[in-house]
Amino acid sequence: MDFKLHNGSGGLCCKSCGRQDKQLNTYDWLADIPGNGEESDLVEVQFKNTRKGYFRNSNHIPLEKGDIVAVEATPGHDIGVVTLTGRLVPLQMRKANIKSEADIKRIYRKAKQVDMDKYNEAKGREHDTMIRARQIALNLNLNMKIGDVEYQGDGNKAIFYYIADERVDFRQLIKVLADAFHVRIEMKQIGARQEAGRIGGIGPCGRELCCATWMTSFVSVSTSAARYQDISLNPQKLAGQCAKLKCCLNYEVDCYVEAQKRLPSREIELETKDGTFYFFKADILSNQITYSTDKNIPANLVTISGKRAFEIIGMNKRGTKPESLVEEARQVEPKKPIDLLEQESLTRFDRSRKGKNGGENNGSGNGNGGNNNRKKKKKGNPNQPGDQQSRPRPQGEPRPQTDKPRPQQGDQRRGEQPRRNRPKNRPNNPPRPQGEKPAGNEKPAQE
């Protein structure tokens, strides 16, 4: 896979799929498909700011996105940057309302150093030309504003972009400009939004202007779009850099209009036994309405859902009044806030460990300590009666007889071991006289 680094592209990109630092950039998602460039010989070329043109690569020059080319112009030639090739170019031409391919001009060559020198020289005169042209228009008392000047790549032609609210007779202006700059003059009228798109900038949202990045058609924006979205009609906040209403006000209007249909009319009053409630405000997307007991000031505000509002309206039409606006619903106890300190209690390890200690811990933090000296509780024999298990046996009384025979030594259950401290039976040992103890070094005789 081939990679190339374009100037201002923001990093490595696969062939021509990267986003260049150009306005109205088009992402070529078919760039890696084999035969994409052979499908069509049409090429999209972008010039200064948002001006684009479509040309035919009749010489079959290998072109990729970002290449600087010299294209046919009237008169002479122009210098631009290739922004799109392949199958997507006819689709872009259809969006630009270019139906006939007969008038499409052709690409001459890739730009040489001589072409770039002329191009840079012409671009260096644009700002001074714009300032001087504004002064000339002011001297001729023309009600117009020259917003930008663009020189052709070879320097033989200049395009003057102007803004005017009314029709302007600039025939005299063209003659004066031609005599002053010695180039062919072309005048193009643009709107305030197009001017902001050509200049570019950052909007209050922190992103690049929509008109400078992707918007090609500009739809009129009215204040009703702000009313549908319950936005305060503050001209300073609603206006963009073009001093017109922001284009983004139209983006979510349809969503708000659709959500508004799920709410009752703002003119309807709700009758309850507590009194009459009037509309105060609405949260359209969350389907919540706030009512007040006074028409003009917020008093006793109650917020209900749109569904509940329709229920009360239906009850009022039937001649009944609810107790209050709020549903007589079950009262939900407020949730206790989570305390992280309570989760890690100091006594969280004080639990019974029956398998290890045979009983419950006696309040000590460590499960191994505090209960080592305690005796284990003896469990009663399930075969004995309950009174015999709990009643103490008097001294000297024989043990009670049980029907169950004592198990022999071989019948002991597996896992039970005889006590090790029990003395072994030694039948050959002589009987020890009563009261006589063996000496310290004397051991009992063994065979």
C-alpha cells in the first residue's frame, strides 16, 4: 500500500484518501479500488478558496490527489490542485449542475517550476489589488464591497468578488481597473455567506465554518427556525461571522417540529380542583411541559409530561377536573446517596468462620486470634434423649446404657484416628506397685 504526505494534510494517508487542508474537501473512498482511475478521465481541480473546476485528462497523465497541474483557461492557463479523480468526479459534477461534458476544458501538464514562479508572483499582488480596488469603487460612489481578488495562474486575468444589495452599474469601474492593473477584469457577485466561506474561520462551536468546509448550497434561514427550537431571539448569538443567521439553525428544525406534535397547544388552559394552570415553558425533546397558576409571572410551577397534559385536557372536555396536575402516583422513596466510606467498613471482616475456629469470632478484627483459647462446644448424641444430653450426670452414677453397641476398633469410620496420647497396652509389663514412681533415669523394662 502506498502512502504519501501532503502539505497540511495532517499526517500520512493512504494514497489520495487523506484530508487536505482545503475547503470543500471530498473524501475519495474509492481510491484503493483497482481500476478507479481508469474508469473516468475527468479530474476535479480546486483553485483559490472554494472555486473548483472540472477538466479532462486527455493526455492520460498519472495524477493523484494533491498534485499541482496547469489547466486550460481563457485566456492562457491557470494553476490548481487536484482534489478528486476517478469514479466520484461525475457524481460531483452532477451536484454542481454541470450536465454537458462538451465544454469541459483539458489539463495541460503537471506544473513546472516556471509555472509556479509566475503563480506565486501573481498571488503576491492580490491583497494590494483588493485594497486599491476598494478605494477606486469608493471614489466612483458605488454601493458595493469588494471582498476578494483572485489572479489567474499566469497573471493575465483577475477575478473581483463583490457584495452588493442592489444592482450596480460597474462598467466604469471595469475600465478604471483595467487601466490600473493592466489585466483582464472579471466581476463576480457573491453573498455574505459565500464571502465568509471564502475567507474561512472558526465558529462559536469551536469547529471550522460549515460554509468553508462542506456546504455548497446556501438555504435561507428565518427567525422561525429559532422559535421552533425555543431559542432566545438574541441577534448577537444567532448571527454568524457573515452577520446573517447561522446556517446551523436549520439542521434540527425538522426534529423539533416533529417533537412539537406530541405536545398540546400552548393556548390550552388546564382546569383542576386546585385552580387554572397556564402554559409557561416546554422542553420539546424531553416531552415535558411546565404550567403556572399565573399568566404573566411564574407562580406555583408544575412540570408534567405531554401524555399527562393530554389526559387532563380529555377530562376537562368531559366536564371533570382532576385533583391536581401531578398524577396521584405512588410516592417513590428517594434513593439514599451512595457513601463510599460506608462501603469499606472496618468490621467487614468480622464474620463467623465455623470451618476453622468452630465458632463465631468474638469481635476481634483477625479471624485467627481471640478464639484460640476457647473450648469447642460439644454436640449431643442424636441417639440419646434430649434430657440426657443436657442434664448433668451425678458423680458416681453409672453411665446410661444404650441399645446401640459400641463400634469395634476396625469398624471406626474412615478419617477418625485414635488419640495419640493414649498409652499402649503392654501385657508383658509387670504391674506397678501403688504409690511407687519410677526413678528419673529408670525406664520400664521391655522385651
